[in-house]
Amino acid sequence: MANYKDIHGFQIETVTSNPANPANGQVWYNSTDQKLRANAKTTAGTWSTGGNLNTARFYGGGAGTQTSALFFAGEKTGSPGVTADTEKYNGTSWTEVANLNTARVNLGGAGVSNTSALAIGGEPDKAITESWNGTSWAEVADLNTARGRSTGTGIQTAALFSGGSPPNNGTAVTESWNGTSWAEVADLNTARTYIAFSGTYTSAVTGGGLSPPGTHKLETETWNGTSWTEVANLNTQNGGRVTFGQNNANAISATGGNTEEWNGTAWTEIADMSVPRFNAGAGETPSTAGLIFGGSDPSPYQAATELFTGAGADSTREFDLS
């Protein structure tokens, strides 16, 4: 039987840590972890398991990336159920850090790391914005229209917050953040609540939501920095979505296990989440490397974190040597 060297002309490399940028098909033995590993391009988007939150909850706000994320506020079991808890993720585990100044649910989040984020609005009918510096939260300028049941997108100094409620049928109001204050800009074409969107304050995409109460929406709209445009609908009608992505041409939207990918023109159903859940938190990350945490199904509240690896992205595989 031919061995690896006979086939490839060289032996498997032994290293003490994983290579920083492995080539497609590269194989190595990590002597520190005592694991045989290989790198391969994924042919389809896949979900994998990350570290659990310390406090299971949903209806919270999220920000960050797969290796540097933040989850704040939300609803947990016990009394009082509404919390100001904040946890940060380092790519492996979650650590409890300083609480928000104001406990709330159904708030928005923006930011690309666990050291720089915004907590926006929330319920009951909050206009409050808080800014995170990696150590503590500080209240900054309020929204012009107090509301919750929406998500934010962008970074700490340039964010977008759109839709939400009140009223019960949802609002179409969109506000843009310049690092100092909020300004009302062009409305959504379809007013709705429980809306999820991703991207930047000049290039974003949103899909789904509720309007009027109890009616799930499929509508998708893209933002070009000036106005919203209706585009192709989602395939699956469901509430409690979370969305992450880099701009209005790419995004991942997931709820209840269902996952859809946006390519700038249409949504395509791809691999389901391992842990079905609604109203989770998500990081503001590229659509090829996102994460989702918390949520509910509808009960119990979830502590699970899942990491998304997009089609064609690098994926490290482990092999059992026993």
C-alpha cells in the first residue's frame, strides 16, 4: 500500500502550532495538540460549534467577528428577566465583562470587535445609545425615534438603525450615526418590526420582519447610502432572523435553523444551523465567516454559539488517529 510520501513526494510536516495561512490540501501534525489536521476549501457553507455563553438568553444585541465578538442585554431566566449583562468572545470562550448602564431587550448592535461597539435603542421604547470602549459602556446621543425590535449595522463611528417598533405595525424610519449624533435619512419601503440587516451605513441589506403583527415578511431591501430599494424576496417566511454580512451584495440570514445566502441578486437556501433558534445575536462580519449566539426555540433560552464558514473558504479538518 502506498504511503503519503509515495503519493505526494514528501512527508507530513510536524509543527507545534497550526500554520497561519495553510494551502488548500495542506496536511500537518500538531505535536502540541497531538492532532493530525488538513486544510480544505469548503464546497458549501457550513456551521460548526463555538464556546457557550455564560448566561443563556435571547433578544440581546450583538457585534464583532468570529474571534472578537460582544453580546449584551436581552432576556434570561429568573427575576428580573431583562438583563444588562455583557459578554465578550475571543474565538474560543465567552467572558463576563461590565454591564450596560440600562438593561433592555430587542435592541440593536453595531461594531466589528469586542473592544468597539454600539448598543442601540431597545424595549420598552428606548432611544438610548451606549458606546463600548473595551472596558465599559458610556451613554452617548439618543436616537431621534425611540424604538426596539430592530438590529443595527456598521461600526462604532458610522452605523445604521432602521425599522422596529412602536407602532405595533412597525416603522419605516431609518437613522444614520456619524459617531456623534443620529440623523433621520430615507425610510424603508415597507415598515416592519423584528427586522434584521447587515452591512455598513452606506451599503446594507435587510430581509424579513413582521408587519402587521403576526405577518412574516419575505421582502428584501438594499441600502446604497441614500435610499432603500426593494429586491428579491427571501425563500422562507419566518420571524426572529439574524443577519450578518459585509455590504448590500453579500449576507447570511438565519432563523429557526434555516439559513439563506444573499449574493446581491437572490437568496439561496444553504446548510441549516445545528441548534435551531430565533432572536439570537450575531456579529457584524463578512458573510463568509460569521457567528450566531444565544436565542430561543422558543424555550429554553440558548447559550450555544455557532460559527459559519462560507463556500470556498478555508476549513481546518481533524482526523482521528485512534
